[in-house]
Amino acid sequence: METITSAKNEQLKHLSKLLSQAKARRLHKQTVLEGVHLLQAYLQAGGMPIRVYIPEHKRQTPEISALLAKLSENQQIPVASGILAKISGLTDAEEILTLIDIPTAPPLPEHGDCVVLDRVQDPGNVGTVMRSTAAAGIKQLILSNDCADAWSPKVLRAGMGAHFLLTICERVDLSAWCPSYQNPIWATALSQHNEHHLYDMTLTEPAAWVFGNEGSGIRPDILDKVDGCVRIPMAGQTESLNVAMAATVCLFEQLRQRLP
Amino acid sequence: METITSAKNEQLKHLSKLLSQAKARRLHKQTVLEGVHLLQAYLQAGGMPIRVYIPEHKRQTPEISALLAKLSENQQIPVASGILAKISGLTDAEEILTLIDIPTAPPLPEHGDCVVLDRVQDPGNVGTVMRSTAAAGIKQLILSNDCADAWSPKVLRAGMGAHFLLTICERVDLSAWCPSYQNPIWATALSQHNEHHLYDMTLTEPAAWVFGNEGSGIRPDILDKVDGCVRIPMAGQTESLNVAMAATVCLFEQLRQRLP
């Protein structure tokens, strides 16, 4: 395989577009994993990359050559040292880019545990919620319009491989979805009526958890359709937790209640 | 009060140094709060700023003029529009900078609930842990050497005002502190011996929680001195939570057990 020596190479220009443009990711149904850790998590979850772009000297390291052993020769594209760092946010030390297919979204869940985000816009928050979701053993994730793009580099980085353990439905009309879902839907929000304290709830049965936008929370028309609002008890004068921490608290309380 | 019209003004140069240099913050025992939200949280917690720098047109808005009503005239320094954005990471829309004294560190706690960070380096993580700590009703925070500087702009931003609800001891020699602390010390770490599952523990008595570096965890010489290692049960194949989420899970489990 010929070594790519210029960032202007057509393949690298394609990677660069996928890294920077949500539109390109959607059009091609592809994204790019940056760094070794995500490639490792992807392979471990049974994923098969389209191609891995990697400097020749990195292929020799034991850790990476063990990973690449799972791939055929023509899935491995050698790139001159320093070129990949030009098109990604990676430092030289980590440079390895993996082109993958974005999995086809499954049908919207009608039951079973799931996590639902309403317009959560910070990529770090979306990725962190994904990590908590996977760690709490939940497999279904639903994102509304105006959430950070799940397959963007920043969300992938914060997710630390959680993406490959979840089924992800994006750009979902939550208002239409709510009535179709058969189990209870809990929203973390303050409410005048129908409010539950998290630690008084029984969370042993399947349910959906909705977490909302960093500033404005969950939209009222969605709140109208949920089964209850959940308040996380807090000590002291703190006004709130951020959305990723709130999700972590709720999902781990659910996990705790279900432990044998 | 004369309006400051240049970023080269001596006072603004001082703010700029405090914003960018840990050394300057330490030398002057001062830091700078960026934006309205932190000023509001600071005043609400009973803090008294040295000076507030603000564009004239912003002082007229009802929200801000209510805040400034608590300050004397000479604590309010008018600055021409657009100047403050030049020395801080703020957008024009938010521009307001507050110069405050960094509180003198109290003596190291010998008992009572506290949270201890060992070389947690990401400012977002340190700030988020502070927010969880305050939300869980804990008032004492201890940071080792090589933690992100608690009073840096990034940590302040992530802390969302938690700083003003905590007593903070920085650059602490944890190895020396551990033996002086009278209540149990729990470390979130995997361990061959002396390991507890979080949800099997009784957490109603005062204790210290130690959380470690993002990559390498807690140093072995500190682990040797704690009373037990705590494992957070996880479902699925996820390898770990990030440090801020792990802290949130532990501190809220403690809070849950102590609720009336």
C-alpha cells in the first residue's frame, strides 16, 4: 500500500470533511474515530472499520500491531508522520484515524430502558451522558433535534467508546415519540404537580429518562406527555447539577435498585 | 468614576494577568470572576468584591443594577464597551469582570466530611467535582499538588459558584494529611484487598472521599493510608466513569443514605 504523504490527498480530504461537518457525516453515513482508545473500544465491541489511517512507525508498536492484526492489509493505510495531526485535533503522539460507518438507526424503542435527551447542546455533556448510560447498563439512546451531533469528534471523545454499546436514534420528534412508548417516562424537572423525589421512587421496572437543555430544560410540550417529574434532592444552597451529573445520579440510583 | 477605554489600562493589565497566570493569582491572593452568574453566586454567598468592571450600558439593566446596588460607587469601575472581552474568554454579551480576594485557606480538616482530589488535572473535572461536593452538602475540599488551580477561570466556570460554598485547601501533601484525619478515608480505586462495593457501605458517618488523577488514579503511597477502597458497581462492558461522574455517584449515595 502506498504511503500518503500529503494532507491534500483525496482520502484525507474526505476524513477532514467528516471531522468538521455534520452535513458530510450525514450524507456519507460515515464518521472518524480519533486516537487509539476509540479504535480499541470499537473493535472490542465487534465493530469493523472501513479503513485505519496510521503512520508507518506507529504500526510497529506492540499495542497497535495487536489491534491491527484483526484487520486485512488493505484496511490499513500508511500515512507519513505528522500528516494526520494536520486534519484532526490530535497530537502527534496519538495520531491514528479510523473511518467507520455510522450504524443505521434502529426503529424507535416502544419499550425497555432508554435515555432521552431534549436539545442537550454541549458535546461534552452528550458524550458524558452516553458514558453514564452505558455504565448503568442501558442500551437505548434517543436524541431530539438540536442535540449535539452524536457522531461528532467531540461527542465521540467524551463518550470514550459508549457509542459502540448503545443504539442511537437521532433527530427524533419527542413529542410524537412519547405517546408511542409503553413504559413510564420520567423527566428530571421541577414541577408544581406530579413531582417525585428520586430517592422515594421504585426504579426496578423498565423506564425512559428524559434530560433537557443546559439552560432551558425540557420543553413544556414534552413535559406534558411524561409520566412524572423527578426532583434530585440536594443539600446546601446549590441551585442545580449539570445535565450530565443529573443523569449520572438518576441512572446509578436505578442501577443500585436493580443490583441483586 | 472615569471610564476605562483601553485594555492597556494598568488595572485591566492586572486582571489580565490574574486570568492567565496561576503565579499572579498566588502572589496577589486575588482572582477574577467572569460573567454575571459567578458575581451573583459570590454575592449570594456573602462575598464582597474588591471591584467590579463593567460597561456603562450594562449597569442600566435591571438584573445587574440590582446586583450592583449592594456595592459602593467606588467598587464599580466603568469600562468602555468591548474592552473586557479583549482580556477574557467572555463574549461581549456577558462582559463583566469581578476582582475578588482568594479566601485564606483554613487549617487542614482533621474530621468532618470532605472531598480530596489527588492530581486531578482537568479544570472541568475539578470544577464539576466542586459542584457535586457542594450539592451533596459537603463543605471541605482538599486538593493535592498538581491539581488544576481551583481559582483559575476554567475551574471557576465549571464550579458555577460552588467555590463560595466550600473551604478549599490547595497544594496539600496528602500523604502527611491522611494520618492526621480522624474519620474514615475512602478511596475510589480497584484493590485486591480491603475493597468495598459502594452500595454495600454504610455512609451515615462523616468521612473523607479521595478521587484520583484521570489517567493514573490515586498514588499508591496514599492508597496505603486510606481505610478502604470503594468499587462503583457498573453494568455492561464499560471500563470506568470519569472522575467527576464517579465523585457524583459516591457523594449522592452518601447524601441518599443521610436523607431523613
